[in-house]
Amino acid sequence: MALRNIRKYGDEILRKKSRKVDEINDRILTLIADMEETMYDAQGVGLAAPQVGILKRIVVIDVGEGMLSLINPEIISQEGSQIDTEGCLSVPGEQGEVDRPNRVKVKAQNEKGEEIVIEGEGLLARALCHEIDHLDGILFVDKIIKSEGGE
């Protein structure tokens, strides 16, 4: 495992759409392990592959309930609304209030290639939406309804 450089706001790769993972091989598994280590080192709750410069549809999330590694995640349902403060490892020093669904259901593959469905509520729902947005080149700053300062 290795720490990867987290791309920062202004890096054009953060605005590109990620490609589907067609084959889960050793390179993908190494990327996931590196992303997990990088996220923990940066004290984040989530990290998407574009944030480490790789345009693949992969996210890792840990909101305190254990690591979720999701390959080709897609939101299949959402409900409710929650407004809370968000930040991002790729946008250091910036925070703002963002309106997200309170509950989401996400379909993805795990590291073995098996289809899984994750149901998230509250912080997990927020993290899932935030990280999946990264895969489509969308950053939380695009969705801020009330800024809380920064640079």
C-alpha cells in the first residue's frame, strides 16, 4: 500500500467523468488499498478515485462504521432532505452547507466483483452522494447553499 497525492481544487481531472471498471484485477485492488490508506492518513471520511488522479468509478468511505469500498457505484433511490456542512479533501479550508438526500440506496460491486446494495442514512447518505458526485466531475462547492468561509 502507498499514500497517493490528493488532487486539489483547480486540477482539471476533478472535473472529468470517470470510466466504469470493467475488470477487477490486482491493479484495481491495489488502487483501492492505496485510496483507503490515503483517506485515513488525510483524516477524511471518503475518497473517490479522481481525487488521486485516476478516472475510474471507485470510492472508499468510512463514517465510523467500517470501510466501504465501492466499485461502479450508482444511486438507485433517494428520499428526504438534509442540510449540513461539508468539506472535501480536494478543497482544503473550504466548507459550506449542502442539501443532500437523507436516505439513499446505492448499487455497486465489492472487491470480489459481487453486486451489493448499500442503504445509507444521515452522514453515510451524505458521504455516498458526495463521493459519487466526484465520479461525475461534480464537487461539493458546486452545490453549496451557504458558504462557511475559506479561502
